[in-house]
Amino acid sequence: MSSLNHALVLFSGGQDSTTCLAWALAHYTHVETIGFDYGQRHHIELAMRPTILSRLRTLSDDWNNRLGMDHVIDLSLIASLSDTAMTTETEIRFMENGLPNTFVPGRNLLFMMVAATLGYRRNLDILVGGMCETDSSGYPDCRDDTMKALQLTLNLGMAGQFRVETPLMWKDKAQTWQLAKNIGGTALVDLIREETHTCYLGERGTLHDWGHGCGACPACELRKRGYRIFSGNPASG
């Protein structure tokens, strides 16, 4: 593989991955997207992806020209191997190891490996993910050390020159909202509010000031609190 300044973004249809996609479109000459159907409880996120991609194209002629193919990969084997609140109708709680049961073991590792496999074939040497150590639920596969080790492993195992980029790694949700505004202005913030889906329970329903969702699961709490700090109204209910 040769460095072509071409990127593949892990794009779920959520807030973080949409922000990362906009970031990649602002930095790289050609960008493709990859999503994964792994039997997630919040399957609505996959349904929102085409709408988000279409609206992103309207925000900038450059982005429209740079945005290439979208790929959706069936990874339903994850649901068959795991028993988590992300893949079954289980109450969200903390486990004995201190992690929430929304943690899907091996998910991000497998996502990045499959992305690298596709990237190898399509000459996409930059792999962009929304992993975040600062404002996550403590998932070990979101850590910076994990991503650095994975980059090394992928390059050793594929004799490649992949670069794993995680633009949100040290940002909290308020800073993630601000990054979106810095990249795409109010139009991108509105797109993220109106179209992306982060709620673990898959609730679409009412459009709140911070977006759609149940408002009570860990993902909604982070998103809601971050938006209200970003918008200067942290005490809002």
C-alpha cells in the first residue's frame, strides 16, 4: 500500500462518527464510509446513515466531491457471541468487573480489523474512528493505547502503512459538539441534532434540543449534558 491521503471512516450513524466523518472530509482528498450491522439494539442508527450522508453532501461542494462509496458489513456474529445490553433487551447495569453491560467485547477491535481489510483492497490507508477515552463509559477498546497497539498489529499483519486516526480521543461531548461547529458551522450541528442517533435503547421519538433519544441511558446523558454545556445552558433539565 502507498499513502494516498485516502480515508475510511467507521460511520455508525451516531453523533461521534458523524463528527469524525466531517473531520475526515475536511482533511482528506477522498473519503469512504463503513458501517456494521452486528444485531445492535439501536438498529435505527443504521437506518439514519443514508440520510446523514445525503445531507452532508449538501453542506459543501468539496465534501460532496470527496465523499465516495459507503459500505455496510454484516457482523451479526457479534450478537451471537455476546450477551450485552447493546445486543439484547437487557436492563443497562454495571457488571462485576466495573464495566457497564453495554460493553460489547471485541467489537471495536473487529470493526477496525474489518475496516483495514476493506481499506487494503481499496487503497484507503487512513482509518478514522470515533473512539474516545476522555468521555466514554470506560470501554477498554476505546483507549488510546488500544488503538495505537491495533495500528501496529494491522501494519505487521498486513504489511501495510495504515494510520489509525481518532480525532475525538481526548475530547468530551461538549468539545465534540464544538468541533462539529468549528468544522461545519451551525448547519453541521443542526444535522447532528436532527438526524444522528446515539440512544442505546433505539428510541427516536421527540426531537430534544440535543437530539433524539430516551434521555436517560448513558449515551443520551452524555450527549445531553455535552450539548447543554456547549450551548451555554448546563443547568437545563
